[in-house]
Amino acid sequence: MDKIPVEYASEKLDAVEIGSHSSKDIDPEKVRQLRWKVDIHLIPLLSVLYLLSFLDRVNIGNAKVAGIEQSIGLKPTEYNWALSIFFIGYIIAEIPSNIMLKKVGPRIWISIVMLAWGVIMMAMAGVTNPAGLLAARFFLGFAESGLFPGTVYLISLWYTRGEQALRNGLFFSTATAAGAFGGLLAYAIMRMDGVAGLHGWQWIFILEGLPTVLMVAVTWYKLPNFPDTAPFLTPEERDLAVRRLQVDAGPAVETEFSWRQFRMVFTDYKVYLHMITYILTASPLYSLSLFMPSIVNGFQFSPLMTQAMTVPAYAVACVCTILVAFSSDRFRERGYHYAGPSFFGCLGYILLIVTRNSSTAARYISLTIAAVGIFSSVPSMLSWFTSNIGGHTKRGVATALIISFGNAGGIISGQMYRADDAPLYVRGHATAAVMMFLSGVLTLIFKHLLDKENKRRDNLTPEEYAMEAAGEELCDNHPDFRYIS
């Protein structure tokens, strides 16, 4: 049988037999029906959950415009730390939360963390001083850390590698929808200022945390755990779901923890490159999400109109994110789909600086370009490292390491836009522009290195191939492995 790269097994289903599982037993029409059924039951629910998570994460920006600083005596530096401390709690709890998710199952664990962060979100309406806000934001991040890795984990359990990028794009695009939806909600909620003796910012926390709490019941009853136990599938569909994933996994079907693969993570330069590009993208992403209302407020809109004017930029970014994710999957390409949006986002930040004394329309268009570039780059980034790291243990450890390091960008993001730089935020925009530019450059270099390695493996002599194929647990070092660049 011809050598088939491990990570491309799903593309060769009509010609490959792996172990006891043969692709000849898999009916493509039944696979399409199964995939559609899984899409309907899984992706909309996960997307709604992430929308609620991101909404609760960034609505402090709307609360700032609504007057929280004046109400509780919050100093500008304390506000910045209220943003950053969320990610400190997030990073601390992320790996332990992922372990708990695997022990008790996604349905139960995600329901628990949703209830926790929803209650914390609503309780934030009761803070009366900066210390209370800092504590609440820390524990909000601690609780929310269970959703994102849980969602990525679920998608990897239900879809083959060739199907995951678009689903990640659809799921992540709700982050932009959360920004748009949050602006609309804040616009309406601010009109409740004074109702029941509460400020508008208090109502933002209460009414945006309430849907999360209500969705716990839906999640508990509707979120599936694993393909072999899914109640919405027939026994035949469950068997098909498991078999096609086993075929897609190729010979990398080990499920036991491997210390050898664990150590390989820390000696692989690709992991470190992914970590660097991730944090260079995450920092501008989180800073824009957190400071969008403040940036728009600097365009000389009223506080009420500011909330509404955050919506169009997010809406355009949402559509573009989905289109880029679809294209990345369609052409099975990651590098250009990551670098291109990064440079586009860099351009947006440069234009924000250049047009700082121009018309409101010019500044808003520049902001929209920045938002489109940042958000559109993320789906390709997320699916790139999960596709190019072979071996179950190595992929799992590397993914956790990359995401944890990248989320440190959230700590940086809270400090990028300072009060003494308002309302033009030239230093903040310049910092974000440099990060996006470096991310794009590193991505192109990385793509070149992967292409070069693929070409080298294509041209191995039989003797060289036999030598490199010798050994156990080679993961993505196996000469049959081809990187997606």
C-alpha cells in the first residue's frame, strides 16, 4: 500500500485501510447526513455559549461608558488592572478546568462553569469599590476558563481534521457577534438608568449575566458528550461517527499518556513559533474587544450613541471571519489566511493613527479595517497548530501550552490603552499595529519553513525514508507526515 501521511488519512478514505477500520465500509452519503446532524445539534449551541462568554467578558467596556468609574471611584490604572486580572484567573484555572472536563464530561462541567460565571456576572452589579471589582473580574476569568478549551476539545472529538477549521471559524465568529450584540444591548440598557435605583452599568451586568444562568438548563439537557453516547444519534450513526474518526486518526490511535511525547513538546521549535504568533494576535484582539467602546467614544459620539456605533464594525468583522475560515478550509491553507488578515489589521491601526484628526467617518472605517483583520486571522491560527502537531499526547499538551501562553496576551491587552493616551490612543494603536505586523511576518516565515520541510520529505530516498521512519512515537516527525502550510 502507498504511504499515506497520517494527517491526510481523511482525504484518502476511499483507498485506505487502517488497522481493523476500512474506509470501504463508510458510505459518503451517510457521512454527509451524519455530519449535518452533528452540525445542527452541536455548533449552534456551542456558538451561543461562546457568545455569552465573550459578552460577559468584554461588557466592562460598555459599563465604563455607562459610568462605572464615577460610581465606584475607579481610577484609570485600576480600570486597566480590572481588565488584565480577568486573564490571570483565566490562565490559572485553564489546565485544571480541562482536566475536570475530561473527568466528569463536557455536559456536566460546562454547565457548572456557566452557572458560576453567570452568577458572578450578575453579582458584579453590587460592587461598590475598586477592590470588589478586581476580585469579581478575577473569579469571572477563573470560571470562564472552562468553556473555550472545552469547546475546542468537543469539536476535536466530533469532527475529522479536515472539518474542524470551518467549525472553529463559525464558533469563534460569535466573539464578533458578542461585540455587536453587546453594543446593542448596552444602548438599550443604558436607558434603564435609575430604574429600581440602579445605575445603567449595574443593569448591564445583571441583564447580560442572566441569559448565561438561564442557558445552564439548556446546556445540561442538550449538550452531548461523546459520539458513542450521543442520545440524538441512532446506534448505527454512533458506530459510523466513531469509525470515521478512527480512520481519520490513521496509525496515531494511542490514547494513553506518553511522557516521550510530553517531552517532545518542549523541544519542538514549531510549538514556540505558534506561541509567539498566538500572543501577538491575542493581545490586539482582546484590547480591541475591551476598549472598543472607549475608542468609539473618542470619535465624539454621545455615551448612548457610542454603544450603538460599536455594532457595525463588529458585524462586518463577523461576516469576514466566517468567509476567511471557509476559504481556509476550502483550500486547505493556513499561512496566507493568517498573515493576510494580520497585515490588513496592521493597516487599520496605522490608518487610525493617520486619520486621528480626520472626519469621524474616516476614523470609523479605519477601526472597522482593524477589527476585520484581527478577528479574521484567528480561525486559521487556531486550526493551524492543531493540524500540524501529531500524536495525541503531544497535540494535547502543545495545544494547552500554546493557548495558555496566548491568553497571557489578555493581561497585556488590559494595559495597552491608557487613560493618559485618550481619546486618540496613538500609543495603543501603534503597539497593536507592530504586533499585527510581526505576527504576519512570522507567519510567512513559518509557512516557508513548513513548505521547505514538506518538500524535503517528498524527495527522501528509500534509504533516507527508512532511517527517518525507524523508531516509535515519531508524531509529526514521521516522514509520512505533511504539514498544512
